[in-house]
Amino acid sequence: MTALAKLFRSTAFKLALAYLLLSVGFAGAMLVYVAWNATRLIDEQIRSTLEAEANGLVEQYNDGGIRSLVITLDARARRPGASLFLLTTFSGERLAGNVGAVEAGTLTTAGTRDIEYVRSDDTAEGTLHRAKVSVIMLPGGFRLLVGRDLEERERLGEVIRRAIWLTLAVVTFLACVGGWFITRRVLKRVDAMTATTRTIMAGDLSGRLPSAGTGDELDRLAGNLNVMLDRIGELMAGLKEVSDNIAHDLKTPLTRLRNRAEEALRTARSGEDYSKALEATIADSDDLIRVFDALLMIARLEAGGAKENLADYDAGEVARGVAELYEPLAEEAGVELAVSADASLPVHGSRELLSQALSNLVDNAIKYGAPGKSAHVQPADAQAPAPAVLVTAKRQGPLVEIAVADRGPGISEADRTRAVERFVRLESARTRPGFGLGLSLASAVARLHGGALRLEDNAPGLRAVLALPGK
């Protein structure tokens, strides 16, 4: 497609053409109205002038007779810029005035109308002029014609017509130049965006749409698309990281599963040996199924697929219920678990998903956050030590914060951002069972509720906070 064809087919050119037609139409209508109004005013002025002069001449005739009227007409006809006068007898014999000849039938009917006439002082014979005249029938059969030449009105009309055409031509020219300039500018920005999108479609996700910094609709569009590209880049990077993590972290349990099955085939001698090998294989398979279930849940949450079952519920009840559920596990691990939840903490979301996210945080706190044995050794006069794991739920302004705090080694500030990513396991946690999906799932649940997961220093230990919008 040529550059000119692209210009003509662009939306900006079509809009400029539409604005051009509207502007020309509006300007033309205004100028035509002005011309028509000016002509109407001139006609009314001429008509009122003729009426006044005719009335004056009729009074002159009534007062002084035909001789006085002839003298008056001859005097007025010699004035510069005088009106048109003609006095004739019934038979058409000219008695006075400055009109040489008029159209046939002009003097036979009284009234006001436009006619063509010949001036009495014209050197060229047959030269016709236009005039607006008023014909009066005088007593005695005399006919009086009073008129005004329309040359000035026609000259004014010609000036107005030229002004209309010149104005329309200037408006059209300026509109075309302005439309071409605007269209070229818009096309230049659109072409720059198109070139960037082609590089992105070619696989370079680092490209971003250019912005002119004017804050117009194209800048807003580019800004929104750039935000979308940033999100796509994050998702692609996350997908790559998940693929790498799956390849590394799931390879070990799959290899262990295969080796155990191979060892059972090679060394088992009785039904009991085969039974133990199968039980271990089933346990490893269950772990893998839980990993894939967690991955599917996180993907579903990030895609917004869990928003159809949202309702209002009390976050404090969820916190108390999860703490009660994990009390036996905490006692078995020798960890003191306590809960402090305010009454009436309404939020809107999924009760089941919040329970799952909070369960992951409590489970992590019990496994990784219990203090060392030395932490339980207290002097006789010391105050009672804080619980090893404390679950709290309270309102903080417009937010409802559910926190799980432990007394373990915690997570350094530099690693807290990485800790919520999928399959990320810090060095301090690699000796414990797990796959590094608990914090990632909790973060996805918080985002589903319109909130966020924060990891804070508990001095010592870690404090994981689910901050959700309250009702």
C-alpha cells in the first residue's frame, strides 16, 4: 500500500475530512445568511426611502400642482447620487426626470417592483440598468416614477459572493493542510506502535510502545498496552521459572519413585516386601498429586477463575477455625500455638481459599518457625515467653489483616520477594519436606481478594500478613 493510499484510508484522515465538510458547510451557511440578511436590509432601506420620497412628491403635487412638481423633479434630478425620477402624461409623454426609458408596461400599473431602465445621460444607446421603482398614479392622469438604482446593491452582492468563495477556499485549504498534518502525525505514531508490536510478535517481549508525553488517547492506549506487556512479560518469566523449577524439583521425587519401584522388582522376595514398596510408591505419588493440585489452584487463581463463588464471611472465624484445626499438629511438634482474633471482621471472597492459604502459613510456621530448645529455657523470674506460633486477625483501617507470626530463623529481607514465587525454597528450608508452593498459593489467594501477602520481620522469626479489603 502506498503512503498516499494509507493516508486516505486512515481514520484520522476520514475524521479530518468529516470536520472539513462540517466546517465548510457551517461557514458557507453563515456567509449565505449574512449575504441574504444584508440584501434584505438594503431592500428595506431602499423601499422606505422610495416611500418617503414618493409621499413627499405627492404632497408637492397636491400643494403646487403639476408645474411645481416638474420644477422639484428637475432640481432633485440634477443632484449627485440622486434617486430616479420620471413624470409622464397619460399617453406616456415625458415631462420631467432623469430616466430616459423604461420597460414597456412599467407605468401602467401602480406599485413597487424591479425593472430595467435607460438613463437619460447614457452616451451608449441600449445600456440597461436595474432599479427598484415605485409607480404612483396622480390625479389628472399623470404618472410618477420614483426609484433607486440597484447597481450598489448588485456590487455589494458581488463583493459578498467573492468573499464567500474566498472564505470557503481559505477554510478548505487550511482544513486540508491541518488535516494532512494531523493525519501524518497520527500515522507516524501509529506506525511506530506497529513497528514495536511486530518486534514483540517476533518474540522480543522487551519492546514497549512509544509515548509522546502529551497525555492524549494514544498515550493512554500506549500506557495501558505497556502495562499489559509488562504483565505478559512477568507471566512469561514466571512460566519459564516454573518450567525450570518443575524440571529440577519434580525430577528428584520422580526419580526416587522410579528407583524404589526398580529396587522392589530387583530385591523383593515376599508379598510383604512388595506391599511396602507399593505403599511407599503411593505416598510419593500422593505428594506429586498434591504438588500438581497446588499448581492448578495457583494458575486458576491468577487467571481469575475462582471469582464465581465469592461471598461475605467473617475472617476472624476463619482464623480461629484454622488455629483450632492445627492445635493437635502443633502439640505433636512441641510448638505452642495461640490465636487472637477480633469479633466481626467481614470480608468478601472465598472462605475455602482463605482457609487453605491460612493453613499453608500456619503449617509453614509450625515446620520452619519453631524456636530452638534453648528458647524455652527461661529464668524463674522471667515473664512467660511469647507463643511459638501466634495467629492474629484484626482490622487496620479499611483492611482486615490476618497474621501468622513465628519465633524461628525468619527470612531475610533480600529473600522475601523470591520466597512467594513458585517452587522457590530457601537454603534454610531445603532439609525440610515441601515443594515451595505454600507462600505462592497464599499470595495468589490474597490477590484474588484484592489484597496482598506481606512478609515482615518478627524479631526474631517471620510474620506473614494477609491484608484483605474489609467490608
